[in-house]
Amino acid sequence: MNEAPAQVSDNSEKFWLASYPSSVPPEIPALSYRSLGELFESCCVEYLPRVAFSSMGREMTYRELEVETRKVGAWLQAQGLEKGDRVAVMMPNVLQNPVVTYAILRAGFVVVNINPLYTPRELEHQLKDAGAKAIFVLENFAHTVQQVAAEVGLRHIVVTAMGDMLGMKGHVVNLVVRKVKKLVPAWTIPSAIPFKKVLTEGSHLPLKPVDIDSNDVAFLQYTGGTTGVSKGAALTHANLIANKMQISMWLEAAFENRPRPEVLTFVCALPLYHIFALTVNSLMGVAMGGHNILIANPRDIPAFVKELQKHKVHVFPGLNTLFNAMMNNADFGKIDFSSLILALGGGMAVQRPVAERWQALTGTAITEGYGLSETSPVATANRFDTQEFTGMIGLPLPSTEISIRDEDGKPLPLGEVGEICIRGPQVMAGYWQRPDETAKVMTEDGFFRSGDMGYMDERGYTKIVDRKKDMILVSGFNVYPNEVEEVAAMHPGVLECAAVGVPDPHSGEAVKLFVVKKDPALTEHDVREHCAANLTGYKRPRMIEFRNELPKSNVGKILRRELRG
């Protein structure tokens, strides 16, 4: 492999295939399904009696999942929505989430995933940009929808409660959530439709077949950009089916050293509105007839650890911050990890000390993968048949090419740092209604420019060394400095400001905001309060530093790199 030509990134020779596990082919076959709805229906028939999802002790089988999604899909069709209309889903990991998501897909519509912790400003932008006709929201976040409903043109607002799909136990759960924990702020939406009413009405309606092409859009996954304007990555049915197939083939290597369980049990602690959990947990779980344990609030580590003590789990996708927080819980040692086959690290870099401690405590290494919303998401992964933590993002998946390129888009020799560019069937169709932004990230020969800087070694493994973009990565979520700066600058006491990422032991990075005062009386508390009203939690500045001036280039551009030190 050391004899590889200097400019290997043109991919004339996929030399990394020599590093593949013997059980993994270089390419995926032709897609077996035209749509995710077709894939879902086939899996429900094949795995009818198995448990598909569980939440708070309530198990939902594939048979029930098929019935409930049919009701919701039929109800949506009866509201006059047309094929390709966008329907938003704004809820954490509760049973209603996969029910609504697969119902939207079966009915021929497009899923718009929304972080339920968004502020009204963020929610309004996303709903307007997507042109969403309907939204399903957990009542805990209905007050946010209420504040923007009149501005965004929603025709249908369906509100669900935490316990709506938990059977008799659901009444108790709703009482505790509303009255004891007081987690449901007051809201009033006169036109709101209760989720249970949707299920009742939908049970009397037919789900009409819809002719869906594999190149039709299935999801709009919103991500930021260098401009700070949130954009929707348009992911087609083909994109996600292909990525499901790529991961399935890569997964085969995991069973070379350990027996394959009859039913794979997945820990679903990452939010399903995030592309990592959407594909690796939900789509992969359903496609393999697996059981996903839904964790509604993984930040409640004691409750999370207690829940895991009840199960024998096989696949555990997570972030460095989650693995670390769990290990620092006193009861972590009570979890039985003897069945764990894969701990998958993504969303942010896994730190070696965390990986080594995890392996020592569980007996299983954390295997890192890499991808973005724009790549459905998985583009590379380390081998699943090894217990070695490499500190790298691994090899290109089947049918995937990685090219390391310079500023002019030319492939670089092995070992040289450049922009990581990705080509494969999982790469998005483009940014929703933003051909200008799409053109910025796609090369003439079909590679997606990731904005991440790295190099490839002689085995075909890639290492990320830095980010080209000024993006800040907080616990796996993208924070774009321009958005934070724009919000902060809205405060009348702020003259100018700049946001940068600084290392943080818990979240990988945190936002630090540098501010030049316009009003001498401006305080740190004033800035924090203003940001809290306009930015969701992970985007808010953790640190604020006041300065008399900010470093600038000769044309007046603020130099963030100097502020990072």
C-alpha cells in the first residue's frame, strides 16, 4: 500500500478496500425498495410479533407499529395534504415519535425533524423555510408553537401528551409530568387537535397507496452553514435506504467474533430528530427487526442508568459526552454489558481517555464513525471486528469515496491535510430550495465538501485534524458563530461581538462570546438573559468576555482565529 500513487484522492484506485473486513463487499447492490414506507411495511410483516420500540416500560410490537402508523397516515391524507407536503415532528424519544415519522413516510409526505428545545425564533425560521403544512408536537413544547403559529402558515397542529401511548399507565405519567414535575408550560392553541383524536379518526379511514420514487425527498434535516442560516438537507428515500444498506453490510463484521443475537437490542438515547439516531437507531433497528429502547431524557443519567439495568443491550450509539457522563454515575457498574457487541461513537470526537475507560469498564471498545446530516449521515467507520480504538474516523463505507482536496479542489497526496470530500449514494440531493448554497458544497465531479480538514493514511483511514468552518461542535450539535453573533448583536447595549468555540471537558466545545459594549452599563447577566430568550441551550454562550475592541483584518473582518488564541 505504500506504493500508492501520490494523488490517491482521485479514487482511480480504491486502495482502502484492502483494509476492509473479509465479510464486507466493496459496493452495495441495487436498492431493494423504492421508498422507506415500502421498506417499513415489509419489515412490519416480517417481524410482526417482535418488539420494535419500548418506552417507560411500555413495549410496542411491529404489528402495533403498523396499525398505529396506518391510522396517523390515513388521517393526514384525509386532511387534504398532497404528496411531498412537509410535516414537522417536534418531540423527544417517546413512542409517538417513530409512529408519526413512519406514518408521514407511508402517506407520501416529507418529514421535517425539529429540535423540541428550539426557541420561537429558531422554530419560526425552520417552519417557514420548510413550508410545513402540519406539525406534531409534545405538549411540553406547545407553548413554543403557540408563539409562532400565526406567522408560519400551519394548517394542522396536533398536540400529544407524554403518556398518550403508554396505556393505563399513561394517565399517571401525564399527571406527574403536568402537576408534579410541572414540565408543561401553559399554552393555548384553539385549533389544536389531540393526538388521541387523530388515532380514533384515522382508525376509520383508509391509507391510500402513494407512488413514491426513490429520488423523492423523504426528510428535511436542518443544519447550519457558514452563513449561519439554517438550511434543510434534502435527503431522498434512496439516500437513506442506501445508507441503511451500507451500515448493515459494515455491521456483518461485528458478528465474526461474537454470535449474532436473534433480536438486536439498541439503546436509543440520542434524539431521533438528530440524523445519527434517525438512521443508526430507527431505520437500522426497523430494517433488522430490532428493539429500540427509547430514552426520553438522557440528561437524567441516574434514571437512564436505572433503565439500562433492566435490559441486555447489543448496540449502543452515543456521543463522547454521554459515555463519559454515564461512567461517572455511581450505579454504572450495575449495568450488565456482557451482551454489548457495539458501542458506536459519533456526532463529535471520542476522546481517548473516555474510550479507554469505557473499554475497561464494559469490555467493549467504542468504535468511531463519521458523517453529517448531508450524508444521511454515515460516510466512514472503523472496523466492527476489532477492539482497537484508533482515534481516527475509519474507512469509507461500501460504495463511498473519500477524497482529500486542497483549496482549488485538487486531490492531495496521502498524509497531507486538506478538506474531506465525500461521494456516494448517501449524499443529499441538495439544500432545500437553496441551489446557491448547494453549489458551494458540491464539486463538479459530485463530491460533497464536508468543511472538515483531515488526512488519509496509507491504509485508507482518515483522521480529522480541524474544521475549515468556524462551526462550534457542542455535544454533537452544530453551533454557527454567525447565528450567535446575530442574536447577541440584537441587544441594544452590544456594539459588536464575536463567538468562538473553546474546549470543554463535558461537551467537547462550548461557545465563548466576546463583546464590545455600546452601553457601558451592560452586564454579563444582561447578555446571558438576552441569549437565553433567543437561542436554544447548547447554542448559548457558556463564557462571556468584554473587550474594548476586537481583532480585525485590513478589510475590517473580525478575526475569530485570534480570539481562539
